[in-house]
Amino acid sequence: MVGTICCLLLVGCDTSPTGRRQLTLLSEGQIDAIGEQSFAAIKRKGNIETNPRLNAYVACVARAIVNELSKGPSQWEVAVFRDPSANAFALPSGKMVALSNKSLK
């Protein structure tokens, strides 16, 4: 049984973009689908920011980050939501979410 588990772990190993070996339990397509579903769910229940200056600012920051990536989606969708906390995160499949508790005047 231990041998079978070891074989399964070795089969599930892949190389990350940084060259490290890693265990992959989901395919890239499955991970992208999860990212799409999560982004859609966030958009359904979030308060999307409508301030054009704030959206332009966040898009500018996102472009600067994306330009530094050596690998990843060529197109990113960025959405800004009003939220009491200020935070940002990226999801698989080229989605970025920014949470803002401020507005630019």
C-alpha cells in the first residue's frame, strides 16, 4: 500500500514555473474553471466600484504588476469592489480583485 501511494505521488508531481517539483491534484483547466467560478460569485455579491478615477488607478497598478510576470495569462480582468477592508488578490484564469474602502476625488 505504501508503494502504491508513493507511485501516485510521483505521477502527480509536476514542475512549477520556478523549476520546483510540486504535487498537482487538479489540471490547469480545472484550476482556471475554479477561478472563473469564484470571480463570477464575487461579482454577483460584491459592490462594484463605479468611480472611474479609482478604477483607472487600480488598472494602472495591475498593468504594472502584470508587465513583470514572466508567465501567466496575457489578458487580466480587474474588478474593484467597495469593501471595509483594503486588499487585493489574484485568481486563476487571469482575474484580479481589488477591495477599496476609499475613493479618489
